[in-house]
Amino acid sequence: MGMVEGLWKAGEIPLRDGLYRPDDSGLGLHVDGPGAYHPDAGQPIPFRIGEPFDVAQAIEEHGIDEVDTYFESPLPDGSGWMSGGGGGMGNIGYLARLHADRSLQWVAVMFHSNPFLSVRYEGMRAVFTNDWGNRLMLDLTSPALG
């Protein structure tokens, strides 16, 4: 079992923005999350996938944290599940795609997004809402998220 999978099974995530896979590969993420009193609250959350990074080094440098899960929802096509929630002092959000047996496919950790509370689907597009009412839309058929 890899580090990422072991952390997930223990209810923990790495504390660096990233898209983590059970094979211990990671891609950087850039996610802005405006605060509750920011003029952009209630708006779409930018989400950009970046370059690969060393997951072991990220864990060593940034540490780990426990997560609180706020939802788990079956995917519309029956292929698995989406899970979401947060951690830290209320600033961290996470989204995870799980296989049908609920094993981890990937987990996206976002340090400034705030916790995600819900998801709704538009086909295989998922629209996640955080505790500020901000929305993050992901196309679950894109190669990086499939």
C-alpha cells in the first residue's frame, strides 16, 4: 500500500495543494477560494491542474491532517462515488473520487478552498459547493480526473 492510500484509509490527507493518486503520484493544483466576506463569495472557484511533484517530499515538508467527510455521493453512471469535506482550521477542502468498492481513485486537496458540503451532477460534470456557497465544477470525464 502506498503513502497516499494509507493516509486515505486512516482518514488523513497531505497538506499541500495537489491531486493525489494511490500510486503516490501527484499533480499540483491551483485553487483560489475567496473568503465569506470577499466580494467573490458565492462565485465559481478556479481550479487548475499543474505539473507533477514528489508526493513523499510534499508530505515531509507540509505534513498531513485529519479530514472530516461531509458527503459521499454515487456517480450518475454507477462507476463509483464522490466524497468531499475538509480539514485544518476550516480552510482546507478536499474532494475524492472513489471506485465502486469505495477504494481511492484520487483525492484533490485544496488548502484555501474551505470544506465542500455537497455535490450535484449535470451528467458526468460534478458541481461541488463549499461552506461559503462557492461552486467548483469538474468534468469527471477529463483524463486527469477519470
